[in-house]
Amino acid sequence: MAKSAQKPGYRCAECGWRTTKWVGRCGECQAWGTVDEEGARAGVTIVQGGATTSPAVPIGQVRAEVAAARTTGVSELDRVLGGGLVPGAVVLLAGEPGIGKSTLLLEAAARIAQRETVLYVTGEESAAQVRLRADRIGAIEANLYLAAETELSALVTHVEKVQPTLLVVDSVQTVGSAQATGVAGGVTQVREVAANLVRLAKERNMATVLVGHVTKEGSIAGPRTLEHLVDVVLNFEGDRHSRLRMVRAIKNRFGPTDEVGCFDLHERGIEGITDPSGLFVSRRSEPVPGTCVTVTVEGTRPLPAEVQALVARTEAQQPRRTSSGLDTYRVQMILAVLERRLNARLGGCDVFTATVGGIKLADPAVDLSVMLAVASAAGDKPLPPGLVALGEVGLAGELRPVKDVRRRLTEAARLGFKRALVPAGSLEDGARRRNGQRALVPVGPVAFAPGFEVVQAENVWDALTHVT
């Protein structure tokens, strides 16, 4: 009997999951359009040695100045990139449609074009449309070249003719290659285009910025390998109804990954905000119940932010718990601590929590301010004016110290706040904590700066007692 032919196998390009038949959605990582047929492997192929691009040298003889970052002319973008663009680096900038990605890159490209040659390739708009935006924001430079292309081979031809030091591709999902299957924007096409652009950037030592789309869940569209291929991944955030925009580093091989840049998007373009302190705090003449100010740290920058809470009685069987700008699960944990440790009755109430200015707070130091804001809203009593609260809340009701307390308190004192509530032991020196010595919690407030005092609390009950 003749041996039956071997059935083809299919493999997910994201997680490696295999199946005997084609499916549109991976059964392991639930990604769409990532399952492709894999060829049969007859065995291991022995690869012979080939020509090398450059000889191996001792690491001490490698010239580090070749990879020095060069400024983009936009200080807030340089902050997130770690000093500027590194020659040969590939940067992926992702964000929602209409948030200002093209405006930011066009302005940065124009400033770089004042001293170098820049090629801006647009696949979503025509050259005339980009010219209109450049006229509006004042981005007309002689060394800024513009091309409207959606074919990878034509893009490579433009690079060979212009010889730029910076290439901007807007966006990578609109560029397709005749050598790959599928339509532009598909998993196979995005992987092929990104791999060729990375190779082109490394061969020519040319900095490259790719614009990427995001899905409705907020993640970067395309295969996960796209984020692995590039050197830097930036996420453009912000509310479309607000002028404030923030660029956050998710991956950076040349700098920190916790920096954030603040921008102001207006009709004349986009402008960096060098001192964003005070943008996320409301200004009012009288204290209002349900508000509390904290200080978060984004990279090396302390940012005061206001947390607001509203507690309202409801007749519904399942009260609502809604959060905006805060971690929903962490807010639910803080509400449970309030009910269990402070006997707060929130079962028949809707609880709404939000931040001011559209900032997203994921810092554990925000826990104490959320707890005080909810307690203030539930009791309909405002907190003392000029108060800043920061600290992590544990399930047992204890307050845990957070990092960079002194830097946060210094920023709060600079902005005119008068009192801070922090966990016990926050003002200890590092030597005492490393030696395991117990914190000596002072009974009353401690003077931290002229006109600024600090109160330390061990648990949520002590913290609530101090402010009431």
C-alpha cells in the first residue's frame, strides 16, 4: 500500500502554536491572521562559513562616538529617546489616529533638516496634504525631502537617491512589498517591510522612524515581532478632546524606559512642555470633598497629580465602580481595604474615581491619595488645604514606603504645598533600612523645608486620623 502524503502543518508567527488545519485565529495567543503554513523540514542543514561584513575586534577598540545620540531639536522628544536619535537606530512611534504623530514627526524632521538631509515618506496622505501641514506649523526646509509611496522597492530607490541621515515612514502599515504575500498592513507584509527597513537602516547607519497603528485595545497593530525588530518603541498618549499629549517609552536600547515627554497640541503645531507641574492639579479657592493631590514620578520627573472621587447612594443591586486614569483593579482593592479596615460602608454606593488632566497613574504611591479622596467623598468632608499624600496601601491596612520620596516632597514644596502625609520610615536614610533597623516614627509633624511639614503614618487608620 502506498504511503499517504504528509499533511501540511500550520504555525502561529506570534507564539509558535501549531495545528494541522488553517484557522484565522490562534488558539493559544488569540491573535488574528498569524497562522501560516510551515514548510516541511527534511533535516538540519549544515551552514558553511561565508564572507563577513567586518572583522571582529576587541571591544575596547570599538568607537563609541559613532553611536552618539544627536538631538532632534525637540527637547521633550530627546528626553524620551535618551538624548536624541542614534545613527542606525529604528524607532517605532505608535498611537491612536489623529493624536498628533505626523505633526510631531514633521516638526522634528524639519528641525533636523536644518543641519542634515531628511526623507519623509508618507503612505497615508498625498504630498500636497503634507505640504499644507508643513505650511501651518512652519516646517519648510530645503533639506527636507517628501515622497508619497506605498511600495517598498520605490521607497528604497528614494533612499538611494536622496541619501538621507534620517528616514521617516508614515506609516509602516501602509507600505507593501511585492516579494511578500497578503495585503499591505497584514502580518506577513508588516514583518517583511519592517525587516527590510531595519536592514536598510543598519547598512547605511541611517536613523529611521516608523509610525505604527494601534488596535482598539490600545496595543500596537501587527505582529509582535515588529516590536522586537526595532530599537525603540514609543507610545503617543492623550485625550483627543484635550490639548495635552504624552510620549512614553516602552522599549529603549539607548536610554531609560520610564521617561515621559509632555506636549501641547495646538493649531500651529505641537510644542514641548518643559515644566508640566501643575497641569494635572485643579485650581480652586475653597477645598472640595473627594479631592486629594499626590506626586508621581515619571522617569526622572516628579509630577503632582490630583485624584478625584465621587460617592453617591444608589438603588441598584450592583453599585458601579468606574475609574478614569487609574488602575481599576487597584481601586477596587483600596475600596475593599476601606470597608474592612476602616468600616466604611460603600456597598450601596456608586464610586467614581478619576484623575485631572487626562494623566494615567500606575504608580503604587497613588494608593493613599485614592483612599483619602474616597473617604473624603464618602464623609462629604474636604481634606485640609495644601495637603499632599503618597504611599502604597497593603491589604492589611499598612502603609508601605515608596521610592524617591524626598524628590517628590521637594517638588510639592516648590509648588506651594504646606503638608505631606507619607508612610512611616519614608524619611529614613538608606543605611538604616539596609541594616534592618526599625523606623523611629515621630509623634508630630517633621519640618522638611521652610513652611513645609511631613507627617508619617503606619497604617490607613493613622493616616485618616491625621487628616481629620
